[in-house]
Amino acid sequence: MRISEIFYSIQGEGVYTGVPMVFIRLQGCPFRCTWCDSVYTWDPKGGEEMTLDEVLRAAAKWPAKHACITGGEPLAQPRDFRALANALKQKGYWIEVETSGGYELPMDGPIDSWVMDIKCPGSGMERYNKYEEMARLREQDQVKFVVTSRKDFDFALDVLEQHKTKAVALFSPAWDQVDPAQLAEWVKAEAPQSRLSLQVHKVIWAPNRRGV
Ligand code: SF4
């Protein structure tokens, strides 16, 4: 499979913020979000080719038993993704997956928490959203909206109204584009069943630092 990077950090966003996790970042993404902070994953020929055993050995260097499969878009390598998820589960990992919102989700797999990133207009990619997948998410899953503006926030509220989901809804301010305090006020007033999600790893380390 094509791997961008494998590293050990704390989960910086979402319901499991603060949990030490091994991050396995798959290479390749067909989308081009305006605010993407991992453009180095876009080229499907970038990164390096690794076998499943090599990936598992790399992950096992660290003590964590929580793993986050991310990208890029991990579902762009569907067979390798399934093999990786199954192998991690066999090794006893709790598994979170971060995906773009543009793919059908393999809900029959061993994933403990999906994070589906529904794209708002500010991303330029909202036409690829697979809204119907929101109804398949479970209570332990998450649906995330990265917000660049009030327009994006209104869009997200409409999506949540029209596409019912059991997943936890997260609102995340696009870095340097929306004041987190402003977004917090909108969430408090208009989306009280949802959560504000900050990218804590960027606060702890640096906005553009890789491997954290
Ligand atoms: S889907 Fe993710 S990796 Fe792909 S362009 Fe958007 S933010 Fe970047």
C-alpha cells in the first residue's frame, strides 16, 4: 500500500482529542480542499510503498493500542485499507478512520469510530459529498464540518437538518479563517447538540508541523 507517513502523537481533534494514537497516513487524495493541510498526500505516486507487515511493524514500535487511519483519503486504496483495518484489529487496536465524505463507507469492517468530513462550500469540494452515508453512521461515529465562514456554518446546519445521523456532529474552525470564539458562540446558540472541535495538535506544536 502507498503510505505517506506513520507517526505517534495525540489525537488533536474530535471526540477522542488527547488520546495517544499511532497515525497511519495513506498516500493519495482525489480531492483538493482549499484549506487542506496535507497537500503532500495528494499525489498517489508520492510517499512510499510498504507491505502490510512493514506497516504493522512500524506501528508496533509505540506503546499505543489506539490507531488512526487517515490521509489523504484512506478509502482511495480500498483493498489495502480493508486489509490494514482487519490486521490492526487482529492485533488488538481500537481503530479510528478519518475520511473525506466523498466515499461509500465499508460499515461491515472493524472500525470503532468513523470521522466523516462533510465538505462545506469553503472547501470547494462540497459537490462530492455522499450525504446518504450520514444515515449509516453509528453513535460512536463522528461527522465533521470544517468551517471557513458563516456561510459554511449555515450550510452545515442545513445538512444536519436534512440528513439525520446518529453520529456526533463536530464543528471545526478552518485554521486562521474563523475565530474559534465566534464559532463557539454559533455552536452554543444554534447547534447545542453538537461539539466544537479544535486542532489541538496545532496549538501544542505548530500549524504546519508534520508528524504530530
Ligand atoms: S479530502 Fe482531506 S486530504 Fe483530500 S484535499 Fe481534502 S483535506 Fe486534503
